[in-house]
Amino acid sequence: MLGYDNKDSEKLDKVYKVFYIVLFFFIIKIINIQIVNHSYYLELSEKNRIRTVAKLGPRGNIISSDGEVLAKNKISYSVMYFPREKIDGEYIKNLSKQISKISSTEYNAVLKSIEKIQKGLKPAKIVDGLSVKTAMYLYEVKNVFPEIEIMEENIRYYPMNNMLSHIIGYTAKMDENDWKYYSAKGYSFDALVGKTGVEKKYEEYLKGKNGGLFMEVDNRGRLVRIMGFEKWEKGNDVKLTIDYSVQKAAEDALNKLPYKRGAAVCLDSNTGKVLAYAVKPGYDLNYFSSYREDKKSENIDEFNIPISGLYPPASTFKIITTIAAVESGKIKEDTKFYCPGFYDAGNRVFKCWEKKGHKEQNLIDALANSCDVYYYNVGYVIGPYEIENVARKFRLNEKTGIDLPYEKSGKIFGPKSRMDSKGYWFVGDTLNMAIGQGETLVTPIGMAMVMMALSNGGIFYKPYYVDSIIKSDGKVLLKNEKEFMGRIELKEETYDIVKKAMRKVVTDGTGRICDIKGVDVYGKTGTAQNPHGKDHAWFVAFAEKEGKNPIAVSVLVEHGEHGSSAAAPVARDIIKAYYKTNSDKNESVNEKMIIE
């Protein structure tokens, strides 16, 4: 049977003695901290609460191809809230009312932010994007509510306001869905993130690396002192393909017009680079990223006309009909038809826009003068299938693939489409189709792609608007290159005739306002019938200088009535800006005298 001897008993006694001694001193220490020197240790703990607040790194800039800054950062002020463990709900409401009133921010939004911060007991921003004036008023509030601190920081700023709004996009506070995604990536819940456009798509490139602000606060959350600072790092820059001078010319030309809505697209024909992308109306990007005193509720029109707007192509479609005519072999350059001002189709009379008639016309003159009767005859001779096939080859029923949301494909309406819907095709449908009326619909960027292919020998490149991503040290992280989409094969004769006819549109026809000294411009006007109001105005063109550097241009002005007077001047300013010329051949042209 096992047992303890005397030696073992003595050892055990010593262990118990040591344990009781340690326990005694531990109890004495607890009494000393909790009772005897409670005030001293409470004061010490109050002075040594450390808080770390993320200092958001400034986002990278968004710049044009020629170096103009389109999105950058500027100094503003924000209100930080430092929560303490026990705080009255009525106190939070009063604080929220004061901040809401001074910063012109919705009360419920402020209250919700403070309550969320209070629940997590971690300092964070309540409002941001404040001016110096507002910050000064809030310093007075701080005297009553010491839980807040006014902080200086960087916010997003768009110096051109609404320029390129549909491409650049904007930043704003995260919603619940954003938070679910970005919280896993280390974002603080009060961070601004890209919501649309380049700001959203390239968020993780543009986002700066946050720094840290180390602060000592007391037990009420009041700032005692700033202990240190970990410097932030600026995000990467995004360089666009946009040529600022061309973009500004497009925007200014559209804004000079009395019409409310329109769009202009300019593409580099040899690459697919977007050189200009103007939409009227745009919207002020700064509206979304700040809490300005003058911020008011606005009706924001975000409709992206170049890719989402569908319109009858009108007489610009006569380019397609011309190509179909020559490709068919049934119509030659010198094929003539007589225009008395109308076309008798038997059960219906179709009129020409020129009521007096254009008299005898050949193919070149007919396109230059946009003679409807000539193209009624062409449509009847070659038939609708030829026209529909060429329209499909020019991809007018497809999306261009540009990296923007909500792009729509055009609608080519021909006998094949009618058969698919089990309907009948009539002679009148062919005549309307030949002049771009009826049910055919296209987007402005779709017509720019047609101009691209005509100017470069039939190649379609995917349009793109981001050139590269660049680090602060100049290193290129990403570089986009042209992307081949397809080619249309046409007879050499077809290219020659179409270019000759489109050139005459500009030198002697309805597009004379676009005749520019030293630049070869090939264009076509169009006036699209609109059952909901005044007609829409079109002008599409491609241009080159000394046979080099071709560009494609498409302009649509809603309710502009005439392509020659509303849309063509916009295209002219774009082309002049790209080739850097101020010379017009036809400075004396009276735009009001040109009808189509």
C-alpha cells in the first residue's frame, strides 16, 4: 500500500505556504488597485487609452491622354466621433441635430452613423467633404460635445465638373452591398468608393494605401493628444485615351446648341481609342462626393446616349444603301434617276425632302444632295435583301463591346426580320429602308464604327477609353492595346465611290459646314423622323490629313431638326480640334440655308 513519508509531508507543507503567501500578496494588490489607490489607477487608465484611426490615402488621378487632370483630390474637413462606453441616447440625438444643421446633412444619416460608431466603440467619420467655413462652425460645437474632432483630409474632386461624367464616374459612401464586398478587403466603413465608370472599374488601382493616426483618448473618448502618424500612399493614376482638346471642343459645341440632349463620339480609326465622348446633359460628378453647403436635390440624367440611345439613322443610312447598290453590280457611279420631288409607288406617293425635286442625279450627286427619290429607285432596283445584308456586315445589329454598362445593340429591320416575326414585307418598307427610316434603329457609337471601317479599309476595332494604369514612380502597371473585332470585305470600286460621294457631301452638298482647309472630311447628314416631337439631327464622318491619322465621328442631336445645321457644326469643331486647325473653307456658308 502506497503512502507519504515525513519528507514528502514537509515538502507539501512548503508548497502550501508559498501558495498562500502568493495569494495573500495578490489579494493585497487587488485591494490596493480597487480600493486604496482606485482614483490613481483610474486616472492613469484614462490617460492611456490608445485609438488608431485610418487616414485614408488619396486616390490616384484620372488624366487625359494629353495630361489634363480630370479627377484628383483636394483638402477638405471631416467630423470624427470618438465613442465612450456609456453615453445617453438623448445626448447622441442632440449632437446629431447640431452636426446635421451645420453641415447640411440629413439628420437620420448623421444619427445612424453615430449610433453605428457608438455600438462598435471605434472612432470613425460622421460626415466629410466640408469647407473651411463649415469646419469653423463645428469647432464651436466641439466645445459642447467633446466626443467630436474636426479632421483635415483629402476628398475626390472633379475640376471639369460634368465633363466625361459617363466615363469617369464618381465616388460616394458605401451602401450595405458595397460594405459586404469591401470590408473583406480592409476598407473602413466610412471610406468613399467608386460607384460608376472608371472610378468603380479601377477602384482597386485608384485606391490609396491608408495611413494611421495614433491618438491617446480619455475614458470619455476625448482626444488627449496625437501620438504618431503612419504616412499614407497615393493610389495609381488612370490615363484615358481621351484627347482633352477634342473632348472640350465636343462639349463646348454641344453646349452652344439650344437643344437639351445630344451626343458626340470620336474614335481613332486605326486603334479604336475613344478620343472624345461627349453627352449632353452630363451631370456634376462633385455632387456625389461631398457634403457641400449648396448641395441640393437634383434630377440627375445618367442616360448614356451614345451607347443606349436608339434612333432611326435617317439619311446617314444612305451610305449603307450606296454600298449595297455598288456591291450588287446593279448600280454604277453614273447610274441616273430623275427626281421630281416625289416617287409614285402605285398605292402611295413617297416625297423627297426637296419639294422642288433634285432633277436628274447620278449616284455621287444623289448622296451629296441626300436625294430621297434617287434612293427610293435604288432600293427598288437592288431589293431589300442586299441592303439588309450590308447593314449586318457593318455590325449595326450588334453591340460594339465598349466597356460600359447598358450598351444596346441596334435593330436592323429588313425582310429577314419581318419573316422571323411571320409578317409581310411591302414595297413601301423597302423604300423607307433605303433612306434609313422605318423600323431600323442604331446607336451613335454604332454609326461611329461604320465610319471607322470605311476610313481604315474595313477593319473593326473594339472601342476602349482607358490607355494605361501608372504608378507614382512612373511604372506602367497595365497597358491596353487595340483589339481586332472583324473585317468587312468590299470591292475596291465600292470604297472609291463611297469616299468620293461622301467627300462631295462636304465640299458641295448638305455637309458644307464641315469643309476644313487642309483636312479631307468625308461625311453625311441625316434628319430622323420623330413621332414624339421635332426631328433628330445626325452627322457622321471620317477625316484624315494627308492620308494619315484617320478619325471617325458620330454626332446625334435630339430634336435638332436638321443634321446640317445642328449636328455638322459639332463634328466640324471636333475635327478641327484633333487636327489643330482653325481654318474653314466655307466660312461664309449660311447654316440656315442648308435644310437636310
